[in-house]
Amino acid sequence: MSAHTPPNPHDLPRDPNGDEAPSASPENPETETSSTENEAGDGAVLHRRRIRSFVTRAGRVSTGQRRALDDLSPRFMLPFEGAPLDWTTAFGRTGARVLEIGFGMGATTAEIAARRPDDDFLGIEVHEPGVGALLKLIGEQALDNIRIIQHDAVEVVEQMLPEGCLDGIHIYFPDPWHKARHHKRRLIQPAFVATLVSRLKPGGYLHLATDWENYAEQMLDVLSANPSLQNTAADYAPRPDYRPITKFERRGLALGHGVWDLLFKRI
């Protein structure tokens, strides 16, 4: 494995589907403590709050993306609701159910959905230009097996996805938060992985990919420590045929950078 230096996530957030974009992975369920003064002035009161693994940034929505948002949102976007999602109603059929967290500009999501037309894909992304970009691809490619929720993924998983409802989960190139003091902001942490695993059916899979070696090592440690997961490889897995090589990934590979896939199944 070879080390390399990816773009600084604070300066140039990356689209997991291949290009730099102001987008990042959804919120991490781990918590940190902060102190504030209470209204009565009795001193500091400790509050528990989630540590975000993404930073919301304003991004320009192109004319095509805005048109897609206006025209296709009613059909392909789902509202966040604090109740279990009715997949059959949402997709109009019953198929294998795959969750993708942080799809960036959506190119990989669209390509996988096109390759696997019998499976239903629920994509979660907080970045509006990315949502518009995926909707545009859905319209151009006449894809009917993708639905989108623009909301914090942690809340979607906790409140809309009951235990044992998923056949697969994809998380590709989440923000590596490469500085050591920011590692607590990484999406892949034991508590969140435990929640994700609980949403998988027995035999369901969790597929992660990263181009940052240190994060790959952390991912491997976290997933290997979960007693309900089994690695499908000795350590890192070959890239499955359904995951396309992105433009960003292709540029990195040409420069000798590494990319690591992890493919685990729920026991």
C-alpha cells in the first residue's frame, strides 16, 4: 500500500463519485461534550452533541440541476419523516434494497443503478447541487430504481430504516479528515457501524471504499471488531465489478495512489 496526500477536506471537499465538489459524508453519531452557561447563571452545563463528519457549504446549482430539481423531485425525492419508510410504496415494487450514504454528484450511483436494474437504491446526500446532478442523470438515463432523501443520514437511518430492512450499504470515499485531531469526525466509527449493521438483513453486505490509507486501516479495524460482520476477503477486497472507477480515482491510480475496498457481510 502506498501513502499519498489527497486534497485537504477543509479546502477542497471531494465528490465521492469522482470530482472535487463542496460535498461530504453525513453526520457522525459519535458525541462530544461542550460547556455553556445556563440561563440561571449557575455555572457551566454539559451538553452532548453530535460531531459532524461533514461541513455544509453553499454550492452553485446549475441551470440543468435546477430544472431537474424542479421537474423530478416530486417523483424521485422522498421527504424525511420520523417513521419507517415504506419501500414498496416508494419504489412501486419489491426489490433488493441498497442504501448509499453521501453520493456526491451521483455519477457512481447512477451507473450502479443502471447496471443493477432489479435493485432499489436509496441515496442520501445533504448537498443540493449533488442532489440536482443525480436527478439530472436519473432523467437523462430514464432510471426508475433510485430515490433520494436530502437530510442527515444518521437521522434517516435511525428513524426511517427499521432493523433488518437492507440488503446492502454503500459508502464510497467519505471525507478522510486526514489530520489526527479530526479523526473523531470520520464517519466510520464503531457506534455508527453498529447502527448500520443492525439495519442489514442476515447476509446483507457493507461496502466501503477510500483512497486514504490511514482511513482504510481504521475502517478495517472498526468493521473487523464488529461481531456481526464477516470479512469477505483476507483484509481488503478487490473492487467489485458493480463499482465503477471514478474519474478522481483513475487520476489517482495513474499517479500511483492507492484505493482500498472493504466488503463485509452480516452474519
